[in-house]
Amino acid sequence: MTVALMWEARAVEGRGEELLAWVRGQDLPARPLRREVLRAPGDRVLVITWWDAAYEAELPEFPEPAGELVARAVHRWRFEAVEG
């Protein structure tokens, strides 16, 4: 089964590039099948990691950035791939 973990944060206004650099510098203790980093207006950064694991599996997740870098708590979602 493939599980996707989504991590999304909104930087304090004007600090989107700093948040993006912080995300790019994060190493996970295990390597996902795939890792993609995206950004959007409003200084938002999204990271999606794909794992070959059961939905309930313990998987490494990105930490919370320092409080002065983000405008709100990080949002996290977990999805499983479906066929067809």
C-alpha cells in the first residue's frame, strides 16, 4: 500500500522563502519513496511524502518549525492511494 503524508505550513508574512529553505533542509530518519515540496501565495509551503507502508504505520513526519517562523500551527493529513 502507498501512504501519502501531507504537511502544510504558512509562514509569517514575508518569510515564505525562509520557511521554504527550512523545509528543504529537513532530513527524515527514513527515506520516503518520493518527496515533493510545493509553495503557494500567502507564504504557504506544502510537503508531500509517499511511503510503502500500511495506513496506520508509524512514519517519520516533518517537525513544527520555530514559532516565530510560522503564522499558525502546521496542518497534517494522511492519505492512502486507491486504484482506478
